[in-house]
Amino acid sequence: MTGFGRAEGTSGPWKFQWEMRSVNGKSLDVRLRLPAGTEAVEQAIRVCAAKHMKRSNVQVFLRLERDEAVAGIRVNADALTAAVAAVRTVEKANAGVPASTDAILAMRGVIVYAGEEADEEVVAARDKALIAAAEQAIEALAANRLEEGKRLALVVSGQLDQIQELTAQAIANPSRTPEAIQSRLIANIERILAEASSLEPERLHQEAMLVAAKSDIQEELDRLVAHVLAARELLVAKGPVGRKFDFLAQEFNREANTLCSKSTDTSLTHIGLELKTVIDQLREQVQNIE
């Protein structure tokens, strides 16, 4: 299912923002893009996501910035000494042209921000804030998915209504009455006898009964009725039902295919083809169901 969640916050010299997006997936796949130094929060994010989602491809993005006005700074004396020595060497090779103080201070490692230091307490506090905000984003994502699920339930329910109506039409189709079946069999027998009068009547009767049995679709119609009832139960069930809906959609399709293959009447075949169309639409929608 698709969804979006966002949360932001601050911790010491850091400010951050989480963004999470989900799309359809057969299982839960959480992919995180985290800045360097924040790997410690990854497992907590995965655990939290698994509490709220069972099927989805989830993309997790974290923007992390340090506020230099909040973070203290200091001069790394060793790095400054090395930088000055390097600058003096360059000055000698450059006809004594002096380097500016700004250029020296801009050299990597000379100025150290407090946020760059490995202060375990500060980092631990930041990571705790990151996890708390991530949980808020995941909850927002889950709520967004729930709203989509409610809208999706209406679509699926409408498709089940169509399947139920088409199944009822097939059950009531005039071509399935004993009189209609008998009429078709008599016509077929007369045609066969006209072409091969030497056939034994008993043998012909057996073949006719076999054809009638093979063309009977009562079992397929009964299963379609049962599948519709099962699908409606899944729509109101608690917990993940996506995999069950996947299986049920396959069973719907199987029965519709068999109905079409057994059909001996164009009106019944037309109903079967309409069933297949609606079932294909249902199969696409249930991919969105968790």
C-alpha cells in the first residue's frame, strides 16, 4: 500500500527530518538512507516499521543538519601547527607571498565543531530523539495507509458485487435448464447419427451423458458464491489479509476460466468473459492490500 509520513525535531546542535514513503510489496522491505554516524538507529527503525506494516516497500530518508551557531568550536592545535608548516613551505615556493589566516583556518581539521566530536552522551541523546521522531513518522505513514485502505475497501467491495451479480446471472442462465441441455444433446445426436448411422444407441447414450456431465458448471458456480462470501469476510477481518486475498483472487480466476471452457452457450461464455475482466481488476487491487 502507498503512504507517506514525516516528522522532524532537534537535539543539541542538530536538527533533523524524517520522510518515509511506502509502495506495494509482497513482503516488508525497509530501505534506509541515513547520514554517516547514525547507523545505530537503523535496527530500531526496522523494528518499529515491522510493528505497523507487514507488506510494503518502504523508503526511509533522514536529513540531519548541525546548527553551527549552537555547536561550540575549538582550534585543533596539532592540526594548526601542521597547517602553518605546510603554508610556510608553500610561501617559500611562491616568492614569499603570505597565506591569509582565513585560508589556514579553512584547512580541514584545523577548526573542530563540538558536534563532530565523539561525545557519547550527546550522540546517545541525539539518537534517542531520532528514534522517537522516526516512530512518529512511521505512525503517520501507517495512518495514511489506513485511510487508503478504507478507500480501497470500497473499490474491492464494488468488484465483489459485480462478481456476485455475474455469478447470479450464470446460475439463472436459460442455457443451464434441463430442457435446454436436452435440446442441445438431441440436436447433437441427430447430427452425429446423420453422419454415422452405424453408431450403437447405447454407446451414443453413454457419450451424450458424458458430454452433459463435463459441461455442467454447478460446482464452479457454487465455489464462486463461496469465494465471494470468503472475500467479504476478509474485508472486515482484523490483521493482515493481503496474502489470503492474493490466493482467493487466483481461485476466482480459476473458476472463471473453467466456466468459460465448459460453456456450451454463447450467452454463458459472455458472462464468463465479463467475470474474468472483473476478476483481473480485483487481482490488481488486492496487490495493494496488506
